Amino acid sequence: MTRGARSKVVAIDIGGTSIKSVVADVTGDRVEFSQDRVVVTPHHANTVQALEGSVGQILEAVLADYAEGPVGVGISTTGLVSQEGIVVDGPAFKGYTDYSWAAVLKSTLSGSVTVMNDAHAAALGMTSRGSSHAGLTVCLVLGTGIGGAVVLGGSVLTGRNGMSGHFGHMKSANSLAQFRCICGTTGCFENLGSGRGLAFLAGNNNGPEGVDETVRQLSSDLSSAEAARASGEMFESAGHQIGSAIADLANALDPDEVLLAGGLLEAAGSGEDSPLMVGLRRGIKENCIPAIESNLLISFSDVQYPNLTGAALAALAAR
Ligand SMILES: [Zn+2]
């Protein structure tokens, strides 16, 4: 394609309960889409066959609208993805192991198919604005757990096993030894510094729904006179754990920027007086080497669909 020519890429984000998709415009080396063009398809698929059917329908609709066909498809997916773009293990769907979207879609599509783990796609999307694509950025997504990725010069570090960025499983001196983490070890940061950690501390162990419910409840408690103090203390304690993890990463990598996003941050608020942010700043201050801490740039991502944006950028790079 000649530089400056317009074309399309399709970006698809496969989550546990919905598939988001968009046809993005490509001009030269830029990819853009408007938020109102994002289609969210809820699904209750728990098998890979059902998932394949949903993705197939989405692509069929796209191909019917664009006679010339998109130049590539970028897929962000839950699960572990190899460097070759094979879904090694996707526990959200039965049979989603050693799965190649490129092989499955090759009869429908003429363009390339690029597949990324959703945390890695999100990091690529988060760094697509401003100057963060140029240097070394640590992206942290604060949600049920603490995930993220390191982006260096516009490329995501995926790691040998595709598992780079499991920052929540670094170890905290304060973490509870009796609480075994989902990773199989104990003492992980995210057991105290994430939605799952807050649910555990609040005694709400009802799986993913319990995590969302706890974070929602604590967030609404922040504005209630009686309950604000207790919920504020819990958010501040979680923030302190997250800040300590950020300090470890900053000490190891001396990044140009630490970029934050995620549902926990949205629920707790990213203002300087938010208890989560107060704890986070304290965790950094106490644990970061002063020469790094004094210059450490903490920013908040404003990219609304980071996974789709990252998947579209990956498709653009592969075309
Ligand atoms: Zn862990």
C-alpha cells in the first residue's frame, strides 16, 4: 500500500462475556476509529466452537459492508498467546487451546491475521497517544488483578512464554502468607492491591461477581459520611501495595512513564485526593530510589478502547 492511501483493518477484542469489534481506518502509518463505531456483541459462549461462530458472524457482516475487504484483522484475546500468535491456553472457553485464528480464518480472509494477549494489546493501545510510544513505558491495568506490560519504542515485550507483565505476582513484604494466590504461590502484590484483594479483605469471596460488587460498594461508600473512613482505608491500603509494586518496577527499569488504567482506578478515582492515589503515592515514595522517584512520571490512559486500538495497530504493523 502506498503511503497516504486509505484502507481498513478490522479489530476484534475477545473477552469472557462479550466481543467488541470495529473497522478502523488506516492512513499511512496511523489507525483511527470513532467510538460510536464500536460494536459490542454479548455472548454466553463457553466453547471455542461457539466463539468461532460469533467471530465468523462479525467478519461476515464486515466483509459484506466492505467489498474490497480489509487489509488485515487484529485480534485481542483473553488467554495465553505465543509469539507466533497461537492461543496456547484460553481457559475462558472449552477447547481454546493450541488454537490458530489465522488457520481458522484463512478461507474467509485474504489479509493477515494478528493475535495478541489482551493485556499486551491494551498496553499497545494505551501508549498510542502522546509521546509514550517513543520511550520505555510501564503500563499497569488495575482491576480484578494487577496486570500490564512493558512497551519499548512502540513494541510490547511479550516474553518467551507470552507471559510478560504479570506485575501483580511480584512479592510484597506485607502480603498474607496464608492467602494462596491464583498463580499458585503466596505473597503476591495483587492479593492485597487489587479488586480481588479488596474482596478478600472485605470477606466477599464469591468469585468475579464478588470482586466487582465489593469494588462498587467500596466506591459508593466513599461518598457516605459513615462508611467513607473504612472504605477509604481499604482503598489507601490497596493503593500502597500498588505503589510499592510500581516502585519495584521503576527501580528495575527507570521508565520514561508509568501509565495507569483499569476498573479499580475508575471506581476509586484518579484525583490526587483519592485514597487509592494517596496510598499509591506513599507506596512509591517509601520504596523507590529517590533519584528515580523525583523524576517519575505517572499518567492515566484516556484511550477508551485500548484493546481494540492495540489490536488494530498490530494488524496495521503486520499488513
Ligand atoms: Zn500470584
